[in-house]
Amino acid sequence: MALEYPYQDHPPAGTTVEVVPGVRWLTMPLGGSLTHINLYLLEDHDGFYVVDTGLGNPETAELWDEIFENELGGKPVKGVICTHMHPDHIGQAGMICDKFRCPLYMTRAEYYQAKSFSSMGFGSHHSSWLGEQFYHRYGMPSDFMEKMAAMWQARVSSKDNAAAQAMVMPTAFPSGYRRLEDGDLLTIGDHDWVVEVGSGHSPEHACLHCHSLGIMISGDQILPVITSNVSVHVTEPEANPLKVWMESHDKFLRTPERTLVLPAHNLPFHGIRERLRDLIAHHEDRMLAIEESCVEEPRTALDLLPVLFKRDLDPRQKMMALGEAIAHCHLLMHRNRIERRLDEDGRYRFVSVDPDLARRAHPGQHDAPDDQPMVV
């Protein structure tokens, strides 16, 4: 079945739309090609729970003040639930928790990852020797780190740069939290919300599933139009995030088909199983295309970017694209379909080794490469 969208537009900034009684949808602005993030309010008998918070900038804080003043009917916020640690989801967590003296709810890995990034600065690890080694081994030119440093400095010093806004970290982050785990039950109002944890896009991404309402708040784990970024990063260079991403989506395929999915980006939709199958098939196709590209000669991860993306990329986009290419290669290594070797020039190169590839291959019949990597 094709995806179905019960709403044609997003709520105007500073307002909410009631999806079902007790569940409200609002948006906050983002920079770049993604113009907004979807956030949600869950109404309890004596207050509200906020699900994700938007960026940590003054514009978003002012819009939250409008929401508090006009949309809560005089009730307080009882808690802030953050699906995961990315800046557009946690940016106002500290502000809201401090304003209402209410707890933050997150999974353990997401909370401590957020604490780490908010204290050290989102891009600082790229300037270390670990970053230099990481990008060199996967094929980046020797001056890449210098270009990245210059672009980063320009971005963080420009108040008007949309890409800079998308990387704003929270100005204040709660010093404590209440831990969410897979299978936990949150009773809010007259309904139970089950915490369903996925992974790959982030370490322990919490989705909220209310069976009685037929609703899942999916964060960035399941999006209807764009594909969430699944990358290997400097901080864990041997990670295999695409493996756990695919496993998570296998798990989410158990979700009832008519569930209304409330994502962090794009519009709410029906058709979760169809979308999950499309996402899984897309990444399987990308991996097969990589295998085919590594038959005649070993390739670096940088060499493989045209297999995944069709346009020229600036240094920041190239960094993100490389992380995605590495993630696909690491899963292929795990499946014993490619091997990685460290050559004398200090570069990793990948070569296809599965003798069954000739039967599986279909060169020239793959999905078109994506335009560019997504921040989300």
C-alpha cells in the first residue's frame, strides 16, 4: 500500500493541532533544507509532557513561550521526553526543565552522549589526531581537516548561517534524568505509552507507541520521505550502525499496519510497514551497488561516494556522506561480502569477496543515487 497522509500541512509556528484527544502536534523552525521539526505534547490529567524540544536558539525559546501561554490551558509541563540526543531534539530541554522544575526522560546512551557533546562542543573531536587518522584512512585528501576547520569556524561565527543553526547545541542541559528502557510503560492521561528503542541513527533512540490510540511517535527512527543519516563517526570508528539500524527496522515491522506514525520530520502518515520495507530495501540496494563497485579494483570509502550520492559535495556534506559510506561497508564486512585492507599509503581499501555476487548482481538497475546526505 502507498503511504497515506491525513494532514496536508504542518501547524503554524506557535500553535498546536490536536491529532487525537490528549495528543498535540506542533513545529519549530530549522535551518537548511529541513524547514521544521515536529514536536508533540501529551496531556496528563494535571499537566503535559513535551516530546522533543527543537533547537537551542532564542527563536525556538520564544515560540515555546507562546505555546506555554496559549496552548496549555494553564496546565504546567510535567516532564520532557527526548527521543534522542541530536541538537534539534534536545536544544530546549534544559530551558523547559528549569522553567517548570520537571524531569527529563531519555535512554541512558542518548543522555550521556548528549552530555558529552554539550560539554565538549559538537565538532571538537574532528580536530584531534583521531579525526585526522580516521579521515585519512577512509580516503580523504590531506588538506581535508584544514578545510573542515575553516568551514566550521565560519559556520559557528555566523549568526545568520542556516547550517550553523542546525548544529546549535543546548545552552543548558539537565544535570540529571530519568532513564527510559525498551519496554517501559509511561501512563499519561488515560493511555499507556510503550517505549520502543531503535538504534543506528543514534545509540538508543526511544519511540513512543500507544496501542490504544493507534499512534507511534517515531522521532527520527522512521521518517516517511527522507532517510535518516546512519553513519560511522570518529568517536567510534569500528562501529556497525547500519547493522543495528536494519535489525531495529525488522523489529518495528511488528507494528500494526494502520498505526498513525508521528515523525520528527515530514508529515504524519499511515503505512509504517510499507515504509520500513522501502527503507530496508533501499539500503540493501546501496550495499549491492557497493559490492559491484569493488570487484575490478579495491576502492576507498571516498571512491564509493558517487555510488551513493549524485552531486558534488562541500567538505561538510562530504564528511557526512563518508560516514554513511563507511556504515554500508562495515555491514558488508560483517556479512563477509567485502574485505578491508590497510595499504602502504595508510588508506583502507575495500574489495568484494563473495563468490555468489555474480548471481546477485544487477549493474545498471539500482536505485538512483541520493542527491546529498541528510543532516537528519
